[in-house]
Amino acid sequence: MFSYGRLSKRPEIFRSFTGLEVSEFDSLHSKIESKYEEYERKRLSRPERKRDVGAGNQFKLSVRDRLLMLLVYYRTYVTSTLAGFLFNLDQSNVLKDIRMLEPLVKECIPIPKKIYEGAKRARTPEEVEQFFPGFKAFIDGTEQEIPRPQEKRKRKTHYSGKRKRHTVKTQLTVNKEGLIVHKTNHARGRRHDYNIFKSNHPALPKGVRPGVDLGYDGIQKDFKEMNPIIPFKRRRRGEKLPQEQREHNRALAKTRVVVEHTISRLKKFRIMGDEFRNRLKHYDVMTEIVSGFVNLRIMGAAA
């Protein structure tokens, strides 16, 4: 059976199953543990709760092992049946335990929403530089497959012509270190990346230039004030770009690859890389938490 005591003795296996180093996990657990008592008090005394405080079944696992189970579930995306077997827990309690802990986990990790709020308050060049080194940001979208919707209208709106599957899309804004500064809520797979950007783009500090790919063609006309960096595009068949423009495209691709690397790190958490089997109303909570885990590692490496 899985437990912190057993896995922490094998650091490489621990990182493989959770996505975090043992030291990173310990630091996160300490933050959660310090807030857990107050969090539980508020949860159990919420107005809509029908039972008295203290009533109901008690958690079988400790807070540490419940956090471990959440990470293993996110990282491997096993079924709740298998997760229950691994942690000696009834499968009906696996997702229940995870859902109850997720709000507290969000409070203790650097989710994009927290970082974005700080970035919007940046005024001086020094403050902006902390969030956007080199005054650069990179924007791109990622898609994730979902099961074929039963409703005919949703089958049409969520069908991605590019992926030939039913998907949802999320748009990310990262800095040159790969830190996720802004994340949109999921959009239907049929929507184009630039269409998502136009309705929900980040408010970047003055002077920060966003770097995008040709999926955002039109941004240079519609958002001139952002002074975006976009590759040159051949407008006619057989047209050959001048050498200067080809060099610009290569240089942009080399710097923009950081957002591709960040998306790759997100998808190593199989809950965001495989077909999403859970309910879509929970999708944005999941992507916030996965983004927070990735940011946690990036910020730790930069420290």
C-alpha cells in the first residue's frame, strides 16, 4: 500500500508518482497542516451543512497521506478503484477526500490567479521585472480531449477540427522562465485560439511584449498597444520570406519554446494529459491546481 513513510524513502520514485521532490512535498504539507484546523472548522460550520460539527464519518487517512493521494491521482490519473486499493480506502471515498482537500491546496500553492493579481499591481520597472523578466510574456493554448458529449449541441461546439476529437482549450501566459502568470477558464474545442484571446486576454503591465505564434494572426492589428511579437507569415502561395524575416521567426521560435515546455510539464500530470474523465465543471479547478504545482517547482528551481 502507498504511504508517505514508504514512498519518501525512495526519492526518485516519490518524484515520479507525485511530480514533486520530497522536500517540496514536506514544505507544502507544513503549510497545509498549519491552516488545516481553521479550514476544517469553517468547512464543518458552513451554513448549508445539515449535520452538527463533529458529526459524520472521520477521515481514515492523515492529512499527509490525503495530500499524497491527491498528488498521485493528479500525476497518474488512475481510476478511483485503483487509487482506493493503493491507499487502502473505499473507492467511493477517494474523490470525496480529494475534493475536500483541493480548496486548501489551492491556498497554499502559487496558482496563476495569485501571481496575476500581483502582476497587475506592479507599477515600477523593478516590480514588473520580477513578474516578467526582460519585459516579455509568451502566450499559447493547449487542448485536452474529453469523452464524446451525449448532447448533440455539445458534440458540435466541442469538436476540434485540428485534433479531430472533442476537446476543451485553455490559454496560458508564461514569462521567460516558464512561470504561468495567467490562465483562462476552459473554452469549447471548436473555438480558435485567437478568438479565445480576444475575449479573455491578460492585462499585461505597460512595456511587456507578448510573443505568440501564427495562431494569433491579427493581434498585430487589433492590439497595437500591446506591441506583440508575432512571426511573419507568407501571404501568397509560393512566396518566399526575406532572410531578415526568416531570422526573426527563428529567433522568436527559440524564445517562445518556453511556453511549449511549460505545457509539456503540465501534461506530465496525466489528469491534464489524458482524456479528462471527470465532470467538466471541475476542469478549471484541476488546471489551477496543476498549474500551481508546476509553478511551485519552477519557483523553487529559480530560488
